[in-house]
Amino acid sequence: APDISVANVQAHQARLQTIANQNGGNRAHGRPGFRASIDFVQGQLNAAGYTTRLVQFTSNGATGWDLIADWPGGDGNNILMSGSHLDSVNAGPGINDNGSGSAALLEIALTVSRMNVHPQRHLRFGWWGAEELGLVGSTFYVNNLARTERAKIKGYLNFDMLGSPNPGYFVYDSAGQPTGSTTLQHALEAHFTALGVPTELISVGGRSDHAAFARAGIPTGGLFTGAEVIKTAAQAQKWGGTSGVAFDRCYHRSCDTSTNVNVTALDRMVDAVADAIWSLSGVPVAAH
Ligand code: PHE
Ligand code: CA
Ligand code: ZN
Ligand code: ZN
Ligand code: ZN
């Protein structure tokens, strides 16, 4: 798989930061910064040749949207979907949670376009609304798919918080979720194995959008660099960083800004995502 440019991922995060700055300091559901975030990502994808659509829903008396992007081609009956929530909490700009996953997925989608890859499987990307209100957007999307359409999605990869400033390298535990998939888990671990960076399995339960897909019986996996939980001494030993401090001490706070990102972690994570998407979707070798 290609080496994804972390500088480009950071540039997308900077755009999200600017959007928050111009819209009252956040990108939350029901606030103008969320809609501006959707418009930014959709504009980039349209220019890159994606077929995009918005899925509109209502939550808490406000309109929200999911952005769905399809890369033309591949087996439409065998879809690999990847997603990240694009909304922040009201308290801040949400540049790690989840500007990091959103920007990483955008750069991967743009790399697919630049390289003009044609995987065997159909690639679909989703940017979810109102995750912070309880997985509202992803649940709406899954629940409103026709049963035949739902059955075409053979796997879902979730990316929520990929650049935590005091990072851990967590892979969703296939044994710790109802539709956990060892195939997806192993594909997400491959890049870390190659780098010699240890990972830990984590049970994320219902804490992010993969849970909406799991409830529909779709195999799921994901990556995570940690939120409010405190890094242990053993974790600091193997990963560096600071023990006794949260993985992200700005989690859900106003200080979750462009400076609240560990670039090394973000780079490893986005490259691991690309490895997984390339291998799982069956990009022809000649395209590498
Ligand atoms: N979904 C949580 C949030 O957005 C973050 C999280 C992701 C927590 C994955 C645990 C596991 O606040
Ligand atoms: Ca890279
Ligand atoms: Zn959050
Ligand atoms: Zn999140
Ligand atoms: Zn790799």
C-alpha cells in the first residue's frame, strides 16, 4: 500500500480547525461548523471523482447529515466500507476527536483517486454526523438501508481518534465485539507488525460508529489511539509518552485543537489504514 502523506492529513485537520474558528469554536451537530465540515470534505471528494451524497436526519431538533462517498467500480455486491465521525462536541473544535480519523480517511480517499486504483471490491467511505449524540448518524444510515443494500456491505472499518497526543496503538478486538472480524483485525495490525510497533487489542463496545454496523450483523474492525483513559507505566515503556496521563487529556475539551496531535502516531495510523484497505479490497498488484 502507498505511504500516505501525514502532512496532507494535517493540512485537512488545519482546514477543520479554521472551520471551527470561523464558526464559534466547534463543529458540533446542529451548529454551522458541522455543515461547513461536510461541505469541505464533499468538495474535495467531488473534485477527485467520487460519487457523493448526503443522508439527512434530524436529532435533538436539528438537521444533521452523513456524507457517503463511492469510488466508482469494483464489485458492488462486495463492498468494503470505512467511516469516521465528522462532528465534534460543543466544547471545542474536535481536531483529534475526530478531525484525525476524518482527515485520515479523506487523504486515503484522495490517494485512491490520485493513484487511480481499481480494487476488486467496491470502496465506500462515510463521514458520520451526530456521533457525539449517541451514534445517531451512523445508526440512521444503517437502519435506512434496504436489506438488500445492507447485505452488500461485507465489512466496516471505523476510525475515531487516530492522533492522540500521548498515544496508544489500539486495534479493536475481534473477540470483544459482536461482529468482530479476525480478518479485519489482522489487516489493521499488519503495518504495525511491519514497523515493529506493538499494538494492544481493545474492546470498544458501543463507544463509536462501528456499533451501528455490528448491530446490523456486519463484520467490523477499527483503530484508536486512546481518549480519557490514563496511560500505564507498562504502556509508556513500550510506546513512549507519559504514564499517569490520559492518552488525550484534551478529550472533549476546548484544547482539542491542531496542536493536540501526535504526528508520529497519526502517520503510523493512516498508513495502517491504507494497508488494510488496500489488502482487504484486492487492489491489483500492477497498480502498486
Ligand atoms: N467515540 C468516542 C467519542 O467520540 C471516542 C472513543 C472511540 C472512545 C473509540 C472509545 C473507543 O467521544
Ligand atoms: Ca505516511
Ligand atoms: Zn467524542
Ligand atoms: Zn470520537
Ligand atoms: Zn505498511
